[in-house]
Amino acid sequence: MVHSTAQVDGRGPDEDSENDEDLFNFKSLFRHMHSEARRQYSGLSCDIAKSEKNIRLNRYSNVSPYDSTRVVLSEVNGSDYINANLAHSSAEPQLPYILTQGPKESTVDDFWRMAWENKVKNIVMLNKLYENGRKKCEQYWPERIGLYMNCHGGTNISYKVTLKEETYDENDRFVVRQFELEKNENSDSSSRTVTQFHYIAWPDFGVPETTQDFGDFFHLLTQHNCFNSSSHPSIVHCSAGIGRTGTLILVDSCLKLLSKQKCSRVEQADLIDIAYREVLYLRQFRAGLIQTADQLEFSICSMEVLYNEYLEQTQNNPEDNLNSSSQDESPRNDSDSESLTTETSEEEIQLVASIQSDSQDAEDDLKEPSARDSPVSPNSLDKPEEMSLMEQKKQLAERIAKIKRNMKEVERQREQKEFWYPKIIIAGASIAVIGVAYYFYSKPLSTEIIDDKYISIQDEL
């Protein structure tokens, strides 16, 4: 594949021309891409998002969904609005994404209503609740396993969200949570399982630490067929729903395109034009996808690694397919939101469930694992293999407990800082004002005269 300057040159007619070499610079490429997207989609309106009744529902005033692609909810209290767009890759138009902002306190009900009405099975969260000292997303799930929260869904309609399971990655990169989402309407009720994949190690306006970390997370999503269902679209969000969200979706979209075209092994230079065009394609659905040049570059690096890995796998196993068709969804897709895919993951989930039920119970569980917490039969504990498994599970439980303690300590320190910092500032300012006032109003008159004479004598000298 040959990289063409003309293909990626997105300069508008009024912009300064640059050397062709600059087009290989990702900052320049990103600037051109942003300018071209703004030119192409300047006619798309966001009037509904910016209306007086809906503007308060947007997390950021400058991030609004297009009217033409916004997710339309059933009307509740005269509103069908949520800051979310439907999008899809250029290669697979029948496989939609739902791209949205991190819920606000006032939009949590709408978020779960959107999940139910669109038959969502998977939610991908790419931000932490607090970043750089600012709240970036409301916690829209219960605090602990077994707890639930109720959401309003309209007249005589409510949604009950129960946290059933929670599994932490051993490297503290991401968390998998499993919810039961129950709809209650009058006297009728029905429920579904929804799985959340939470990437907690992706910094705001940044990129993951390594393509390996990102690849591990992406493989987890692929295992659960997050983006391969026409009838069960996945929700993807960060804080604004454009930067990290756009990065992940761009990688998935381009991998679908490469797979469909059956491309051979690729390098970064081969992917520049593909990524450039795909970002422009995706931005017709939600403005601002991909926020920085670093995110664009990281997307391309990740595509190279993931697609070449896929080629190696298919050479070893020709039956593998990077992106299966929605019409041929496997039975695994139907059950993926009810259990993790590996035996080890099931054991981890059960351990975390016992740990989170109560802090004291967690310590007891670590010391004396019970048959309830383990799929291993009590009659087989005398076998060396099973003893080894129990030891591994105990070590895993200790790591998970340590991670949770660290996260709680960080949250506690943040809350203390937010509580005391304003008070210290106010107290310091008050002391300074009192000191200045004391100096000027309590100073003897003779001192002021002496000082004046001393100054005048020094000036004369």
C-alpha cells in the first residue's frame, strides 16, 4: 500500500501550505483531519442538544450530539434526549456503536433507560470517576456486590440495577462488572444481564501506557463480541465521549476494514491513509472523535500490532476470524454477559464476590476458603493439584484486596484534600488581612515620622 500525499491532505483553501514531509507528522496530520472534518460537517446541526431544556444534560457545553445521529429515547417528562450518538464503521454498517458521555447525576436514569431500550449487553467505560482532581463521571452502578439502585423510567416504569459480580485485572488495568438490569412496569417485570468493561488505567487526554495493555483490553472485548452484534449494540463512553471513546472505536473500525479487505501484513505507513479516512467517516456520527495527535498515533500503532497478531493466528488456525458477522453470532455471544469466558475468570469472580460482601468476611475468606467460594469439591482438597489451585486463589484474593485498599486510600486522601484545601486558603488569607491591618492601624505616629525623615535623608544623600 502506497501512502499518497493527496489522500491525506485535508487543508482548507485558506490554510497555509506546508511541506509534504509534514503530512507524516501526526500533529500536522491531526490538524488537517480536524480542519477537513469541520469543513465537511459544518452543516450538521446540534439544535436539540443545545435547546434550553436539554443543555443542562450535557456534561460539556462544547460536546453535543448531531440531531441526525443522536440516540432517541422514549419520551419521559416531555424529553427524549440523551447526549449519545449511533455510529458504525465504514466496513460494517450493520454493526452499530452507541457513543456517549459519562453520565451526570441528572442523566443516570436516562443512561440505563438507553441501555434497556437498545438491548445493550455490554458497556465499555474508558475513564475513572475522578481525574486530575475533577469529577468526570457519575458512578452509575451500586457500590458493592449485592447492592442495587433504582432508576426512574417513566410513568409506572422503573429500572433496578444490581451489581452481581466484579473482577479486577491482576495488573490493576481494568475491571469487569456484571449487572442485572431489571425493568418493572406496573406489575410486570423482566431482566437482562449487562457486562461493563472498565479501563481504569487510561489517562484523560492521553493514551494507554503500552499497546500491549490496550491489546489485552481489546482482546477481552473481542472475546465477549462487544462490537459484533446488530441487535445488541455496545455502549462506549469516557468523560466527554469523544477522545478515548474515539480512539477505541477507530481501532475497531479499521480492524474490521482490514479484515474485510483481507489485507496482508501491515506497517504504520500503510495505515495512515486508512485511519485518516476512517476518522473523517466516523466524525459524521459524533463530532470531535479523537482529540489529540497522540491518540491518533496510538490508534495506528495499536492497529498494526493487533492486525498482524490476527494474521499470525489465522495462519495457525484458519477458522479464526477477527470480526464475525452479526448474522452469524455464536452461542458464546448469547452467554457472554452472564459469565466470563475462562475457568480462571469464574474463580476470580467468585472470590471477589466473597471479598466485597463484607470487609471482615473478606479477611475470613482469605484465611479459610469455603466450598461456597470455590468450584473445587471439598472432597478433593487433599489432592496436590487442588491444593495448588487454592493457594493461587488465595494469592489472587490478597492482590485484589490490596488493590481495593489502595483505591480506597487514594479516594480518602482526595476527599480530605477537597475538604481542607479551601479552608486552609481562606484561613491563610484571613491571617494576612489581619496582619496588614494591624501593621497600618496600630503603628505609632512617631515611628511613621521617623521613617519618613530617614527616607528623606537617604534620598538627599
